[in-house]
Amino acid sequence: MLKEILVLGELHLDLYYESDFYEQLVEKIVSRLSQFIKYNPDDLNRKIFEKVIKSGFSETPKKIIGHCYFKRGGNGNNSSEFLTRLG
């Protein structure tokens, strides 16, 4: 039986995140670069590349969305095991 748990406080060390955030970011940047090169092949320079790459990073969400799983934490308090038992 799966339940959702809202995590409050400093539990980040006890969670395992599974996300395709970086794959999505790379896809966004490569797409922008290829579009720019396609329509502006004569305007390639370092400043343009920096601008396109920074725009890809700047449009990323502040929170990375992904699945997370509880595992035994490395901080010694076993809070993830405790919360899992509360279930």
C-alpha cells in the first residue's frame, strides 16, 4: 500500500531522487543551439553560445520534479526508516 508523505525539515539526506532533469536540460540546450545554427549559420561566436546555453539554464524550474524513495540516511538518525514505519 503506497501513501504520499509530506517531508518537512531536514530530510534531504535520507531521500533518493530519480529524475530525468539533466536529460531534459541537455535536450533543451541542444535544441536551441541547433535552431540558432539552422537560421543563423554565419553568426556563430562564443558570446552567442554562452547566451543560448544560459537561457536554457535560466528557464529551468526551481524545484526538480522526480520520484523519490526512502533509504537509510547517512546522518545517523534513521529518520527515513522511522517515517517509513509510520507509513
